Amino acid sequence: MRVMVLVKATADSEKRIMPSTELFEAMGRYNAELVDAGIMLAGDGLRPSVDGKRVAFNGASRTVIDGPFAETKELVAGYWLWQVRDMDHAVEWVKRCPNPMPGPSEIEIRPLFEMADFDAVGTPDAAAIHQQNRDKLGG
């Protein structure tokens, strides 16, 4: 099962307050454990929302919205992509994570859709297109 593990932003992360040297090193050691266990597929920190943009869709219309974005509690400050046995396995690993922020913080775990989840709406042509894309990406 693949999951996206989302480190939620805080007021401090949105103000560009960088982690302490100790936290930066602890997160590096934690990431090494994830890699060594074959769990971590990808991961990175994200810059504050002031550096970001959103694109709002309404039919054929596209509107670009510049950051910062108001609801800090709904923002993401970093992510991992993991391959785990099940959701309990993901929770077990998240509980081992150093607190990713200097103060209170949250990490959200979300399962990714797999192609089998789209069986009811998929066609052989659509499946072939998606498989070609995965093959090009090496996955």
C-alpha cells in the first residue's frame, strides 16, 4: 500500500523559521531508517505558502492565486511517499518520527488510489495510457 504522509504547516513554518540543528539531524536519521527499511519512496520539505500559487478551476476558466494562503492548519510543510504493509504500519512509523516542528504539530497519512480502485470507470484504453505513463516514470 502506498501512502502520502503530510507534515502539516504551522505558524512558524509559514514564517520561514528553520528547524534547529538537532531537529534537522534527527529528521535525517529518521529518513535514513525509512530508506533502510524500504519504506520511503520520496520526500521533501516545502517552502512556505507565500512562495506558492494556486490555480482555481471553474469550467474552462483558470484563475491564479498568489500565496500566502490564510488557513495555516490546512497547509502542508513537507511530505513523504511511503510503501507500507497497511495503514497500521504507516501509523507505527509516523509515531517514531521526531516532532517535525518546534512546537505542536500534526502529520496526516493518506492512502493513494491504485489502478484497481478505478475498475468501475476504467476502460482498456484508459488503463493502457496510465500504464504507459507509469512505465515512463519507472514505476
